[in-house]
Amino acid sequence: MWRLTAPASAAYAALEDLRSYPLWWPEIREVRQTGPESGQVVLRALLPYRLVIGLERRRHDPAAGVLEAVMRGDLEGWSRYTVTADGPGGAGCRVLFEEDARPGKPLLRRLALPLHPLFRANHAVMMRRGRHGLAAYLAGDGERGMANEGWRTDDR
């Protein structure tokens, strides 16, 4: 759960714009649009591996604040954001992130059980940095992520 001091509509719009993720989420290194309802993200967090995940929109419901995608590739499963207003007059919001994912890479599947604590810690750091990055982005500090040379978004 992420609590943000931005209106739910602004958080939803930022989360809906997958191409902007490298601007505010340090672990998302690259985003490519692969179709009208699909894309591919390249992730690299603290552990020395990179994940390439294909995403296909499964649910897009601005009225309910829900964005959901199917994941294929190095991770298989689904992920969902639910954005709701929070605070007086809707000045803030809560973003609930839910995910059901399994490793798609054979090596990650073999290491999933013995390295589970490391993978969980890696994911926790990534999610914490995502929350901080999104909060800064929504507060108008959108240039923060631009300083990370080599990160790009494109339509390839």
C-alpha cells in the first residue's frame, strides 16, 4: 500500500502511463510499447539480474481506479493497481499494488526457494523506491529520473 499526497486521478494517470515509469521508478530501466494494449519493461534492482517482462492490459477502469495487466516472460502472472482517494477532500490517495507472479526463467525457478528471502528483500526495496519516486514525480520533481543516463522509452 502506497499513501501519496496527490489526488487519486493524478496517481492513476501516472500509473496508467507506462512509458513514464523510467522517469520516476529507478529499477525500471526501459519500456517499449509492443502493441496498443501491450508493452515490455526491463527491470534491474539490487540483485545482479535483469528481468524482461511483457505486459498486456487486462483491466483498465478509471472509475474504479483499477489497472491490471498480465505478465509474461521472466515473470509470469498478473499485477494490479487500485487507486482510491484518501484524506480530506480527496487531497491524497492510496495505491494498493497486488501481484501474483512466478519466475519464468528456468534459473530463477531453480533459485526461487533457496533465495526466497533475498528475492523478497529485493522486491521490497524496489517497491519502496517506486513509492518514493512516484511521490516525487507527482510533486513536480519529474526531472529526477531523467538524470539516469541510458534509460529510455521508445516504440520499438
